[in-house]
Amino acid sequence: MGLTLEGLKSLVAGDTVAIRGMAVLEPAGGPGDKIFPPTHAVNDSNKKPGAKYAFEKRRIDGQETTCVLIDSVQSQANRMEEALQTLWDEKKIVLPVLSVDFSSVAPEVGRVTSLTAPHRIADAILRDSLLNGQLFRLSDIGRSFVDASPQDATALFKVCPTGLVFGLWDSTGPKGGLGAKFQRALVSEIVGINAAHGSKSASRIDPLNIAKDAAVLYKSRSAAEMWTANPEEAEKDENGQPVKVGKDEKAGKPSAVLHGNVAPTIDSIGGGVTIDEARHTVVLSLASLRRLGFRSGGDEARTVLAALGMLAVLAGESRGYDLRSRCLLVPRSGSALRLEAVARDGTPAPVALDLEGAIALYVEAVDRLPGGIKFAKPTGEALAPGEALAELQPSPKLLELVRKSRELAAAAVELGDE
């Protein structure tokens, strides 16, 4: 039988320390296929093979092993919140969500919610938006969680329970660095084991075979044209000189506007990695949830948070492990993610739960919340599945900042910046 609500309440209120899980993964192309971890900035003094990746030594089976970060705790949290967003969009769950629509100035962004904003309800995007013409932070909802703390998490639970699961620091609020701070109760990470850095090559053959010195190219005055070879038709700088398209070593060359051949190059700094395997590790700390205090209904609230955490894990896992370009992983046969409860003495016990069961468990847990901490709109009416707690509007100053950024980005593309 799957995990029941009473069973979950018993785990949360009892001596179970955590619910954990691990999956063993491998590249979709099979063992030995190359994958590409996330990249990081590299300065000139650190241009050694694999420098763009987060390599580290870990102790595994008594041996010091070279590992590489494939998906960070922060990235995993974002993926799980996106999975919760999908369930909420599909009206399968009730969840307090704040939403801001940027479609008018950034159609490619569309709506940003407290599930997709990097810092959840404390994010600057929400801070600089309006609720009924008032800055969000001055609204009743915006003020409600300012004084939230681990000793009394009631206000944050009612407006952003994911902040209690994935962690939150209200560092941009009225209290600055003293703002509400909650540690992560749910941690998930994917690491490559016994990793070796590789190399990749790049080149391009231009069908037109345009030579790099065929002409000097300038930025065209015409809005419909990107470039011109005629200096009389070019934009002029403050000294009246024509402005070359592109910059640095590409300035004025056909390659600045993507014409011409690209000589073959070898990249060993960010050339991907090969691994023996990848390990996806998940830990939901029930000990952390038990430290959260509530004015009323504490057991029920902590049970909802535990159910929300497991739902996030299983919803994220159900979407697979297509992490980025050339980084598609699959579970090794017989080693897909399994959950288990770990007691205070270290004894593990399997937790039988799939995604559909997790949805049902979460829905039932939310239905059992007592009146003082139910998920409700400011008017007191109960939230419906997929209904936002509040719809915010971007403030004029935030809209202008977005517009200016889009203009600069468009100008950079026209100049051939990469």
C-alpha cells in the first residue's frame, strides 16, 4: 500500500529524521557517452582543462574520487518548483501563488510567479510590482510575512509555503539582512562520479567562402539593415567616423555578422566530461520541519509541507533528467529514484509513493488544514486549484527597466556581440 495521510503525519510527528532517495543515472547515449555539466566563469589565470566545471574530490566507498557537479541544489529546486507550477497550472493542486504578467514588454517571459521567481515571495520582481495600485511590500500580503520566523512561520505558510520547503531569505525587505530567514528543508543534487574532462572541436564552412578581408563592415544607419560596406551609409561616432560592426578582434570583419569560415578550434576548458555514473540524491529533513512553529494547527501545517516536498521531488523526477544541451541522463536499469524514511537510530524503511499518490496525499493534507491556516484569498474565500493568491502588476519603473534592457540586448545583437 502507498503512504497514507495518517502514515505521513506519524512520520512528521514521530522520530523520523528525514525522507531520502537516491537514483543512479547514466548518459542516455550509454556508458562512456560525453555529457556537459553547467559552466562557470573562468578567469585568465585558470584556463586549464575542465576549468569551467565544478570538479571536487569526494570520499566514495572509502576512496577519494574525482566528481563533477551536474545539477546544483539551487538548480534542482528551480526544476522542482517548475514542476509544481505545471501541476498548479493544470489545476491539480491548491497552492498560494503570486503572479506578475510581463507579456506587454517581454512576451518571451510572460508570467513570473512566486514559484518561478529566484527568491520566491521575497524576490525583487515581486517587491517592485503593484497589488491594487500599491507596492506589493505595502499591501496586506506583502507586510504579512515580514515578521515571520522559524518560531512562528504561520504568515509565510499561508502566502508562500514553498519558501518553507526550499528555503527563503527576505534580504531585500524592510529589515535588510535581518529579514526572515528559513533554511532549506528539501535538498536535491546530481553529481557525476569518477569524472574525466574532455575536449570539443568547433568549426564552420561558409558555402559562400567569404574571405575575412573581403571588406570592412560598418553598422548601417538604416533600421532595416544590420551592416553596410559603404562608410557613407554607416552610423558615425562622436568624431564623425563610421562605426564598425562588432567589436574586439571581429570589429569590421564579415565574421561579426556571421559570414565567412570559422577555423577549427579545440576547447579543453569546457569540452564536456565522461563519468562512471551520476548520482541523484534527495533529502527532505523532517527534523527541519519540526523546528517550525505555528500559532495553531502546527501538526497539520508540517504535514502539508512534507507532502509538498515529496510532491515536488516526484513531480520533478517524472519530467526526466534532460538537464541542458547534451546532458540527458536516464536511470540505470533497476536504479530509479526510491524514497525511504530514516529513523533517529538510522534505520531505513521504504516509502511507497508515486506521483499520482503524492498529488492525492498533498490534496488531502491541504483539505485537512484547520481554519486558522487554510490557504485562502485575502477576502477569506478558499483558494481553488490553479487560482492565484493575488495577481500583481509590474510597476512603471520596473516596466521601464525591462524595456531599456530589451533595447540594449537588441543593440548588442545588431553589433554582433556573442
